[in-house]
Amino acid sequence: MSDIRILGVIPARLGSTRLPRKVLREIAGKPMVEWVWLAAAGSGAMDQVVVATDSAEVADVCEQNGIPVAMTSPDCASGTDRVYEISRQIDAGIYVNIQGDEPLLTPAHFEPLLALFARPQVAVGAISVPCPPSDIANPNAVKVVAAADGRALYFSRSTIPFDRDKSGFTGYRKHLGLYAYRKPALERFAALAPSSLEQIERLEQLRLLENGIDIYVGHAQGDTIGVDTEEDLQRVEAILRKSLL
């Protein structure tokens, strides 16, 4: 039995379509996957952080930079499927799925996510931050609405909730690319077929909601930039270069 209580996993596939090879694109002198790993490992929130990939090239870059890496099947349909495959190699109580295109994550994003698991009923956790006005109608920014107890009601690329009466509502929440799972919930996710809403929205967390598995959402501060386009890459480059001055 492993003594790893919380394992961070960074799924890193090379075949991204909107920004090819993005996990290996250089940002301020380092490949993006290294920035993500440094942010996650440097948070101190997890016992270990590994990169999960099906690419020998990604694995080589990780090894050259001292980043723990584990190989997974090229047939993994989603990042969570890749995390599940890692769970069969490395035992832990909680697995944190860290999107490989989030190089601006900070400890302040991991702390409220993992604090959710102090509640025994929480099997899956996510986080949200206040949604910047520029992202409210942006389909690349995933919005979330939650119940009073923190249970997610829905995630969408659309603007939710819809302010029908144009009241000036400002409480939109943006979901960041972080999830955490207790091992049984991760195993259940992997056993389920992709759901209809998941396929329509291209959001894998909807598979859980459609099958009656609650996701609790923690509140964090500090927006990040998920790197999906060349413009995103340049914005992150400017931020990280400024932080190095």
C-alpha cells in the first residue's frame, strides 16, 4: 500500500488541435508542462505530482527537467481517463487532475480545492473564481453554477445563469482546470460511457453530473489563463516574464 495520500496528475498529450504541441511550447524559457508542474509541485498541497503522457517526446522532456513522469495509453479519451490509468499504477486516497495548459496556477487555487475533502460526503471537487467580464460570453471559459451547499448544478461554455431581465448580475463563476477525486469516484467515472451532455459541451465533468455523482465547488481567488491559442500563449509569456524580473 502506497503512503501517498494526495497525488497530483498532469495529463499531457501532444496531439492538441487548437494549439498543436502546446504542452511543449516554450514560455519564458521553459516548456509549458514544466511551468504547470512547478506550480503544482511548488504549492505543497500534494504528496507527489507526476505528468501522465502517451508521448515519448513529452516523457523525454520531463525526464530532462527532473519531472516525475508515467506513461499511459494513447487510447485515453479524456484527461480524467488518463488520471484513472495512473491510479492503477500509483495508489493514493485523492487524485488531483491538473490541466496541462494552466501554467498560472498558484497555491491559492489548490488549497480551497483540497479543503473540500474535509467533508466526508465530498467525492469529487472542483474550484471556481470570479469570472472576468471579458470571459462571461467566451465559450473557452467554462462557467459553473452551484447550490447553496456547494454542489455543482451545471457547467457550461454558455453564459450561465442567463440574466433575462438584464439586472446587472455580476456573480458569474468561472471554472478552472482543476478537479480532485476520491479513488472510488475516479473508478466510477472510468466505468461510465461518455454522456450526451459531455459530448455536446466537450466537458468531461458533465459525465459525473449526468450520472448523479455530485461535484462540490470550492471558491478561489485569482483568474488564470488556460492556454488554448497562440494569443493565450503570448499573454502568459508576458505575465511569466514579468514575474521573473
